[in-house]
Amino acid sequence: MSATALNRARDLISAARSTYAGDAEASWMLDECLYRLDEPLRVALAGSLKAGKSTLLNSLVGQDIAPTDATECTKVVTWYRNGVTPAVTAWYDGDRAANVPVQRRDGRLTFDLGSLTAAQVDRLDVEWPASTLAQTTIIDTPGTSSLSRDVSARTLAMLTPENSSSGADAVVYLLRTLNASDVSFLGQIGAHVGGDSGPLGVIGVVSRADEVGSGRMDAMMSAKEVAARFASELEATGLCQAVVPVAGLLALGAETLRQSEFAAFEMLATVPTEDLQLAMLSADRFVRPESTLPVDAALRASIVDRFGLFGIRMAVTLIRLGVRDSPTLAADLIERSGLSELRSVIDVQFGQRADQLKLHSALVALQRILEFRPESHALRTEAGRMLADVHGFAELRLLGRLRSTTPKLPEGGLLDLQRIIGGFGISATERLNLPPDAGLAQQREAALAAVRKWRGLSEHPLLDQFTSGSCALAARSAEGILASLAA
């Protein structure tokens, strides 16, 4: 994304600001549009009740910063931003603010709303020193299938408001099943996050993936099959750009692994396999005080709470296979939890395209602000033209469509197509499948070859319209690489 596109958007919003300087409501909303271009990317976590959103948030940040117990604060839309020191603010009655104490009860973090109830609080703002939050603001939303309609409505109001743009630039949607309400809500998200031009920036996650296989060692394999099935069932909608299985509890435990826990896993690895299997038939059996396992009951209760039986089995197996220190164990567990894959997908789909997604959100918001205001036709037309012109938007949408529609390309062509349009990273070397240290001459040669290849395919008379259009878009991506290398 060039700075030129962002500056054009700023100029357009500023022009609208001048036109409607006497309209207080429009001025405030337009100021928000400008601010949104310069703030971190907004990524919302959404999904049904108890889907594991807060646990996944903690895993992504690498710290225990979001309450996971079903308390009043989990019924409120909560914004997590980067800050110098931890601070939580509750906004209520429109513009009133109250400091919220951060507490730990029985080892679990919670926010004490005091006399305030979830129904009174509009939102919570959490500032926390975390490197992840420096580039991304994460929004934790209440469950969309809550028994309370008011609680579910808060998520809908933030992500799919009736008369304004979505509060998020991108969405990670957590699935435990795939039912009609999930598909319907994904459709609403796509319409608001993408606007009239279609879905943009939505990733699906099979959450609590270890439970798919009942905590067995092959649970993640089962979860991958479920993710593939969900992706297949969503093909008809094209609403998700990826579906990834993640064992959030294991990921969080691994991210925050303590030396005492590693020592406990080492001791459990010395127990004969059959004896350990018998002791781990259930969590209740595992934590029994009278158990003869070489780890005290309190520590056993702690690790089953933080890792689950699946995580304990995985950790013990890795130690038996030769892992000898806690950093190595933590890295292996993170990889096997699915968190690394999710981070990679988020980086490629969201992080590397943050400016594009923020620009898109700002332009969609601008169109909606001006929709029913007089003398706004020229401004709305220019916003629409910018939305249509930005090639990165077209790339993201094609990446989404490629999950539901397969172009008729030679063997290996689909992978090459995904690569050239940024499906594995948006740098020139990643798009051209070159080493990161490839020189300019090598990159130019590869880019020119890509232009010729995709332009030639797009003009083939026997290709169907979708395949031809996909190749033409790939050729334009390659031309963009050539232009950037020349610059």
C-alpha cells in the first residue's frame, strides 16, 4: 500500500470535513475516520458463547490479560490497546468513565466493575504493555449466541451497526460447530467489514481444537479434518479467507510455561505409560489427593487447569521423545497447538495488509457518513472510485474466492497464483518465490517472467471467465512488483 493512497484518503476526508463543518455529528464521525487511518489495525474476536475468545486473545498477546471466567466483564465489548502500564477504564452513560481495578482471584485475572453491571457499561478500554498490541488493537466481544439478547446485541452493534461502518477492520471468528446462525452472522460481518464491495478480512478458527478429539494425542489431526470440513461448507459463501484449528488453552499454557510446570511434566514422564494413562482417564481422577503420581495434588490441579489433559499428554510425550528444557518444550507446544499457523495467517491476511484494511474501513465509513447528506455525490463517487481502484482489495477478495472456486490452471498453477497475489506474504521475494536476499536484477527478471506468464494465460481463448480474470489480476500484481522495483 503506497502512502499516496492513504494521503488521497486523508485529503478526501478533510474535504468532507470542510464541506460539513457546520454539521456537528458529521464532523465528529469524519474526525474518527481520519484517526482510524493512523491508529493500529482493529481485529475483533467474535463467536458463540464459550468459544474460547478470551483464552485465544491471551494466547495471541502471550500474556494473561483478558478474564476468562464467565463474570460481568466478559459480557462487555472490551478493547485491548497498547499502554505504558496496565489500566482498565469502564465507559458508561455515554461519556462517563470509571477506573476498574485489575485483580487476581484464585490465580485468575478479573476486572472488578464494582457497583456497575454489564448492562450499564458501554465498553471497557484496557491498556496493557504488550508488543502485539503496538501494531494491533484487539477487540474481545461477548458471545453471539448468549442466552441474553442484550449481550449478543452488543457484539452485533459493534461489528454490524445499522447506520455506520464496522468497528473492526478485520475479524477472527471462532467456531465450535458450523450452524445456520454462524453462517448468517458471518454474512453480516462480511457485509459490514467489506461494505457493498463484498467480504474482506475474515478468518475462521476451530477453537478449543483439543476437545474435538476428546483430548486424545491425535486431537489436532481430528481438528484439522473439522477445519477442512468447515472450510468446504463455507465455500458456497466465500466468507472466510482461512479456517485454522487452535487449541487455545494449550497455546496460552505454552506461552506462559513456568519452570515448576516443566519440572512436573518431567516427573510425570517417568511414570510408566499404562499407569499414567489410567491416572488421566479424567481430570477429576488426575487431581485426586490420594494419587501416587510423583507431583503434588495442588500442582496437578494447576497444570490440568492451565494445559488440559491434552496439553499434559503432549508435554509428557515430547519430554519422552527428548525435549530437555522448558523453552524448547514451550516452542514445540505452541507449534502443535495451532497458534503458530494462526499467527502466520493473521500476519499474511491482516498484518502485512494493515494499511489496506484501514484504508478500506475509512472509505466505507466515509460513504456511509455521506450517504444521506446533501451535496455529497462527488465525494461519495470519489470514495467509491478509490475502493474500486485499490488492487490490494481485489487480491484479498480473490484469495477468499480461491477457497470456494478453483480456477482451471496447469498443475501447480493454483499455488503460483496464490503466491503472486500475496497469499504467502506481500514482499516481492515472497510473491516471486525467491530467496529473501535475492538481488534487484533477479527480482526484476522473475517479475517480468511472471507478467508474461499471467498475461499470456489471461488471454488464452479456452479459459473460463473466472480463470481468465484471476490470471489478469495476477498479471497486474506482477506488474505492480515491476513498478515498485523500478521505483
